[in-house]
Amino acid sequence: MNANRRTVLHDLLTLDQKASLEAIYLAKEVATDQLRRAPNALADIVDAFHAATGRTDIDAALLLRYMFNRRKAKDWPRLCGHAQRFKPVANVLSPCEQAQLKTIYESLDITSDDLLFSAGLIRRIAQQFRVATGKVVLGSILIAVIVAKRRRGDWVRIRTGDVPFADIAQVARDHKTA
């Protein structure tokens, strides 16, 4: 990892806040990839982080993005065999419902990773899915299906820009620590 990227990743949280978040994450034992489909676990992590650090200016979406970017940079603790197990998320939807979700995802023309961190887009997808199928499903579950299908190569990969980790640079600029 280059020095510039390391600086950007550490700009969001102080070393103590980083250590607190890592300890909370390890204690919760839910892998970062599973947090979007386990909103209660993510809420517990956020609440514990707020209590431990006093940083209430950082919401769930921002903390999740921070953890994902650190994981992508191979700078995040691993749960190894201690992670909670979840059933495959794609089984939640019928093939017809998956086709409807795929159409919604492709029409947005936004990367699946960007969808993870926008509460407004998650609500929009859930609402469009409800209109298209008549079924109410949590937006976080729909996003988990999108990501799972995209990562397996079943669905098209939407890519915007060629700058890796550009999003965390913007986050760091927007949330400078004192």
C-alpha cells in the first residue's frame, strides 16, 4: 500500500478510534460482507463505536465504507473461522424476482459498491422492487443479492472511473478528525 493511500485511510479515524472499531468488529463476529444483510449487527457496531469514541458524526454507511476500503487495502482484521454463518442471500428471491432486481440494478448504472453506502439509493431500490414485484424486502438484503450476483459474475459489472479507493479520499476530506 502506498503512503498516500495509508494516510487517507487513517485520516478518517484516530489510532484509538481505529483500534476501538476493530475490537468492536472482532467481538461482533459478523464479516464485513455480511453486515449489509445483518442490519442489526451493523447497528450494534455503530452504537458501540459511538459509545466508545463519541464520534456520532460517523453514521453506519460511512463506517461500513471505511471498513470495506480498509479490507480492500488488506488493512482490516480477519475473523477467520469465527465469523457467523448466514444462508446464501440469493435464495431469498425467486428467479423472477432476481430478474426484476437485475433490471433495477442495471437501470441505475451505479456500481454495487457505491450502492452499499447510500441510504437514499437503498431505499429507492427497495421501493422500485416493491413496485415491480409487490414484495417488500429490506433494501440491505436487495443490495446483498446484487453484490453476490455481481461478484459471482452472474450480473454485469458496472465500473465508474479508474481510481481505486477514490471514495475514501472524499470521505476523509468530508470528515476530518480533530
